[in-house]
Amino acid sequence: TTAEIATAFLVPEATMAQRISRAKQRIKASGARFSMPDEHERADRLASVLHVLYLIFNEGYTASSGAALQRTDLTTEAIRLARMAHAMLPQEGEVAGLLALMLLTDARREARTDEDGFLVPLPEQRREMWNRTRIAEGIELLTRTLGAGPVGPYQIQAAIAAVHDEATTVDETDWPQILALYETLEQIAPGPMVTLNRAVAVAMVHGPRAGLAVLGSLDDDERMAGSHRLEATRGHLLELAGDVDSARQCYQRAARMTASRPEQHYLSLRAARLS
């Protein structure tokens, strides 16, 4: 839907509706046809395709609205299309990187909810439930890709996912390495969600107050104005810092901002536990 697309691009729904309408008009006016691009157009066209697949996977992995946390129809289709792209372009490092990222992330799918369908955050997941076949495939793809050419943002994100997946317990997570990867990612593909995730890594390496300082740089970013993730992350870091009252308020605000019922329940429960 338009709302899901707008959420993925961090813009208001009305803005995205206008963009889609203008794009349709341009396609109609130009008489453009679906066909393989010329060699000089392929890089830009491929980047757009990979970005769309990335967003489809993300919406499936954490649905932006509704009663279900995940939509396996979307994640399955995104992985299928990424496999097709990799089969057609086996030498493209970012295609392999995106497929590796999807596999390494989707490997945790079964552990992300409990028997009642409620969200289980990464630190609390039962890692024996992670799909080791997918993890092995993702790491093998990443190993063949890294160092074979220029490193792009999908490969870096896949490397971050691999660090998480290779830790047998949460305490074994190599947070300094994750922080270094996020710092590299922010240099080559800056964005508010990258900064948000880097703030968590900073908190895990240098303490929650340091992470909160990084998070504060997003307060005036209009792209995060309607996102619950900024408040949810702030609540998490405030909780780690021992500021219970402020953390509870952040969780409550985040719960009101999200249209995902599993996330609403999880955030409301976090707030209630701090009461």
C-alpha cells in the first residue's frame, strides 16, 4: 500500500502518493517500456531494483502495521527475487551482499516471536532456534564477496548481521566490530536509520549516555518525526542508563506512534514493567 511505501521511505503518505502519481505520468508521457537497460544505465537501474527488494524484505520482516509482526509472503518473495538477481549477476558484490543480508536476517525469524506471537527482542531470543543453514549460506556468500571488489552498503549490513549471528550468546557479541562497521556504513550511505543503529552500538561500547548523545542528533531530522523507532531506542538507552521515568515515557510515546500491534504490545509492556 501507499502507506507502507511511505513508511519505508520515511516520508508522509501524501508525499509518497504524489511521487507515485508523478512517476506514473512520466512513464506514460515518455512511452517507456519494461526492457533490459543499456550498459550505461544498468548500474543506476540495478541500484533501484536492489533498494526496492531491500524495502520489501524489511516490510515483511517487521510489518509497519497490523496484527502480525512479520509477513513471510514478502520476505520469501524478496529472497526469491534476490536469488534470481544473484544468479543473473553472480559477479555483482552488492547483489550477493543483499542476498546474504536477507538470509542472515531471516535466519532469526522463528525466534522473534514467542508461542503467543509476542515480539522477542534480539538479546532475549533463543539462539538455538536460529536457522543455521541460512546463516552458513549467508556467511559463505559474504566471504566470497568481501574483498573481491568495491564494498557497498548491503555488504556492510550483511557483515553486521553476520557478527550478530555468529555470537552464540548475547554477551559474546562483538560490539566494537559492529560499531566500526556502522561507522563505515554511515560514511558511504548516511541516513537516519544508520545513525539510530550506530547510537545503539555506541551505547554498547561506550555506555548508554554516549549512545543517547548520538541519538540526539536525530531529534531535528524530519524523516524521523513520524517514526516510533527513535523514541523506542531512546527508551531502551535511557533504561540502560537507569533513568526509569524517562524511559517509561519514551516507551509509551513509541507505543502510541506505531501501527504494529505486536510492537504496541511490546512497548507498552516495557513501559508497564518500569512503573
